[in-house]
Amino acid sequence: MMENLSDRKTLMSVRELAKGITYTEPLLTGWKPPLPIRRMSMKACDAIRKQWHIIADGEDITPPIKNFKDMRFPEPILKKLKAKGIIQPTPIQVQWLSEEVMMPIAYGEGPFGLIICPSRELARQTYEVVEQFLEPMREAGYPELRPLLCIGGVDMKSQLDVVKK
């Protein structure tokens, strides 16, 4: 994976790399910000980005969204954030795109995210926080997301079992 990143290639699954698949267009999604957010003027969007020290570049940049509810997070995530005392998104979260819950995912696709940490301890802490948010999602009937903690000194068989799922 790191070799692909160093070549400035998009992070792709082994299956995609083996088949020589390349993506030239972003994946389409049905997710849209709420109407009042979509109707914000470019000047208002730029003012929010300036206030939050956000630099965004590209075409059709999603407008910044200043609260989790307008990001259309599932209710279990909103409850978990509130329980943890997290009431406002960080600047990187203000300028974000979301995949649609109902987007079909084909067998073998993924990973859908990669978090690289500078230490085993931080990797484990990050994994535990991710797990805390996924538990209420599973309980509410959302599709199962399976995180994988991949660090040295951990049984490879248990890691491979998660990957196979």
C-alpha cells in the first residue's frame, strides 16, 4: 500500500490493482447537504472556510457544514458524540463528504479508510475510539463496518479473519 501512496496513486484494493482498474471520476453518491447549506453563496462558504482556516481546492467543492446534525450523521453517531461531550466538528470535519449508507458495496471492495499512526499505542487508542462509535451503529441496525487494528505483535490469524470478512 505504501508503494502505491508514494507513486501518488489512489489507495486501491489488491483486486483493483491486479485487474489494472483505474478511476478517473469520483464515485457517485446520493448524499447531499441539507437545502439551506446547498443554497449558501460562495461568499458565505468562503467566509466560513476563512474563519475555520480551511483551504479547499477543486471542482464542485462541498459547502462547509458547521454542525454534525446537518452532516446527516446517523442518530446513533449523534448520540455517541453528545455523550462524549463532542458538540462541534473540527475544521477537517466541517469540510467533508460522506458516502451514502445505501451505496452498494461489492464483495471484496475496501478498505474504505486507512489511519496510519506513529505508534502502536496511538493506533490501539484510535482503534478503540472507532469501535466505540461502531457499536451503537450496529445496535441501530446499520451495515456492519469492521475495523482492523494491524500492528506488529498481534496474532496474524485474527487480523486475516477480519480481512476475509
